[in-house]
Amino acid sequence: MSGDNDLIKLYSGQILQLAAAIPHTDRLTSPDATVKKRSPLCGSTVTVDIVVRDGRVTEFGQDVKACALGQAAAAVVGANVIGRNREEIETARDALKAMLKQDGPAPAAPFDGLQVLRPARDYKNRHASILLSLEATAEAMERAEQANCA
């Protein structure tokens, strides 16, 4: 029964609040890039649309079909992604991955809200869902930069 209690603790009120208030959930009509990522383990998906100007995200939309943990991560990303460059997004993605897999520090500001997901490090089957939004955004940044250079 302690496993059930641990899982209940994992889905804290703060995580559920984030999951219920994901910003930028409207898809963009003319994105520079769109990336859809899926977690094969749980089936969660995140589709990200971005517009990039001068190397920074100026418009962002996401369609999130994930567990509460993936939704919470997407909420933090959505709240902080506008104005960020590719390096900042990739750094946040790498820090989140290290936090989950190696108990590293939480991502730095402005993505420090991802700290709320630290308890999920013990649930490896949830890591992919948590990482989807940042992974999709990083890949979309790369594609947008390639498209803008072409």
C-alpha cells in the first residue's frame, strides 16, 4: 500500500494546479516549425508549434495529451518559453533530464518551476512524458533555425 501512497504524494496539489492551467494551448496557424513527440512507454504526446525571430521564440503553441506530470512540465515550459533562445531551451532540457535521471539540480530560471517534478525521479516510467515538451521545443527551435537559414 505504500506504493500507492507514494504515487499519491507524487501528484501533489502544485503539480495538479500546473496541469490544469497549461498556457499557450492553441496551435499556431503559421509556425516556423512543428514537432510532435510521443512517449512510447505511456503514449503521452506533445505537439509544439513555434515562431522564431532573431533566434528567440516569439510565438508558441502546444497540444498536450499527457499525464498530469507531463502536463505540469508543459505548463512550466509554456509559461516561460517566449523570448528564449535555443541554448536556453536545450540547457533546460538537459538539466531536467539530469534532475530526473541523476538527481541533478533543477533547471535554472526561468524554467526553475520544473523543480516541482523532482519527486518523479523515482518513477522512471514517467520521465519520457515529463521531458516531451522541452524535447519538442528544442527540436522545433532547431528546425525553425534551419528553415530560416534556407
